[in-house]
Amino acid sequence: MRLNRYVIHAVLLLVATVMTGYSFSLQLTPRHGAINAEASSAGDVSLGRNATIIEPVSIPTGAIPSRAPIVYKVMPGDTLGTIAQALGIPFREITWSNPGLRLPLKPGLLLRIPPVSGFVLVVKAGDSLAGLASRYGFDATAAVDYNLVRGELTPGAVLVIPVDPRQGPNLSTGQPADPIAPGQLLCPIQGAPIIQKFGPTSFALEPSYDGYLHFHTGVDLLAGYGTPIFSAAGGTVTAAGPAFDFGIRVEITDSYGLVEIYAHMSQLQVAVGQVVQQGQKIGLVGSTGLSIGAHLHFQLEIGGVPTDPLPLTGC
């Protein structure tokens, strides 16, 4: 009888607890050894403790890629083209990441190569992230995130600046440098026939160069007097005006550190220090300097050395 009374009291206590929302707990004795706390799974999601839905997490099975610049040691016979092809990158990213680069490349030279599309930058004394972003035209936020920048920049620090390859670099104005043909040079006069290519020539008016008696250091485009000339790449005008055999010419140092020269012009429409965008009108065709008729001499220089521009242009 007493036992039944105790049982009835226990049942009533339990019912009262459930109905009033009170909770009770049992004190469990710890178990020795590991406790299996795996969540039960159902399809592509898992149910954890308290029926919380847990999204699946992908755990990397290999090494996380390094964000540090790649260092490439120049080997005998290397050129910008062969290095770029071997690494699968545009060679303009090599020149962009190694300012002051001279050709031909000397064996043993160490080149900085960006591990992602973009360029490598070395911080100098007095540099600020905002100032560098304005000078080179990149997204400061992307640079901070990629390089995990905290606080002020340290002189000598090496930063990797990611750049969208579909757009290329920006000018200091914030405009895309090369909106028409990112990663390429726009033909300065679309549709103009090429009357003389880059390289050794029998044309006696051409000067000697690179061991050849006569060498043409650019590409000549035939066009009528006064035909508009458009910038092949976005950058800064670093020279403008008369220049010996070139006559009236414009030099533009583009956002990748290359120099494009437009010679024998009749009229300039830009000035030194001016920032220009790819496809912007910079002058008119003429026949000034050492020229025997109206045409445009278009020359590409890397580290002061003439280089064939045709592989990069749509001419």
C-alpha cells in the first residue's frame, strides 16, 4: 500500500513538472574513455545536438597554396616570351612586377612573379597603401585582404596585388587602363596596312642596330596625312614633341611599365604627364623627322630596348 502511494506521488510529480514547464536533470557519472558525439546525418546535411542543422564543411586534403611571390631564376637563353609561356602568364605581368627590367635578360637574374593575376610591389620608405593604390591604380581593399595587411606598411615589404585579368590595371584616375583590349595593345590605326615590319631590313635609311647594318625598330602603318592616332595602351605620357629622326613623337609608359612610341606625327593632342586611356586620341599622322611620306612609326620598348609590338597588337 505504501509502495503504491509512493508510485502515485512520483507519477503526479512527473505530470506536474511537464505541465508547468519546469525541467529536471539527472546527475550522470562520467564515463571513462571517449564519448561518441557524432551528429546523425541525413543526405547532404547533418543534425547536431539540439537538432541544429549543420552544413557540410569541405576540409582541404592538400597544402594550402602560398600567397608569396614566385621567384624565378633566369636561365641561359630565357626571354620574356619563353618565361611567360612556361609559367602560363602574360609577359606584361613580368615587366609590371620587375620595374627597371633590362633586355636581354641576364642568366642568374631573379624575377618576382605574382602567384595570381596581378603584379608584385616592393614597399618603399614613405609609401602608404592609399598612395600606392592611386599611383598604380589598384583596389586597396583587395590588396589588404590578400596580403593580410595590418597597420602601416613596412619599407621593403613585398606585396602581391591581385588584378582582374578581364579588366587589367586601372589608371590613377580610377578608370580601366585598357578597356578595349585588356592584356593587349590596341592597333593605333585600325585597318591601316603595315608597310614595314620590325627587324633587319635592306632599307638604307634605317640605322644600324643589334649587329645589323640596317634595322627597323618598330612597325610602320600607312595612313593619310592627318589621320587620328589612338593610344595602344593606357598609361602616362612620358615624352611629347620633336625627337631627331622620330620627328614629332609621343611616348606613353603604359600600366605594365612598357613604352609605346608614336613617331612622325603632324600634331600632338596630349602633353607630358597626362594620363591617357587605351583608345584615346593622342595626335595626327604626319611625315616629320626622317620620313619619306605620311605614315605612323609605332615602336614598343622594354627597358629601353625596341621589341616587336605585333605579337601584342591587333594590327
